[in-house]
Amino acid sequence: MFEVGKSYEICELILSDQGYDRDRITETVVAVDGNLVEFQSGKILNLSSPLFHSAMKPLHERVNERLDSS
């Protein structure tokens, strides 16, 4: 699912004072090892973590794809 050198919009669940909330960040992948994905910022994401919600292409890439296919 993840490719080195590509950017993704990552959605994770975080615990706040009001309970769980979603946090979205855009990161570029530098390494993938099984369920672990390392990003350019140094963050390592465990894809099997219950706090990992989703990953998708950044919004600007999704919009460009739609415009190109029209």
C-alpha cells in the first residue's frame, strides 16, 4: 500500500480531553518494513496499531487525478 518516495495523508486517532479525535498529517515515506512505515519527519507508524485509521493520497493529488480524468 505504501510506496517509498510518495506522500500520504495519514489519519490517526488521538486521545484528547474530550475522548478520541482524529489527527491528519501529510507525510512522505522513506522506508517500509512489514507493518512499519517510516516517514521523512522521523515518525514511524505501525499499521497494525488500533490508533491508525487510514491513509490516502494528499488532497491536491486526488483533485489533479479527477481533473485529468475529466
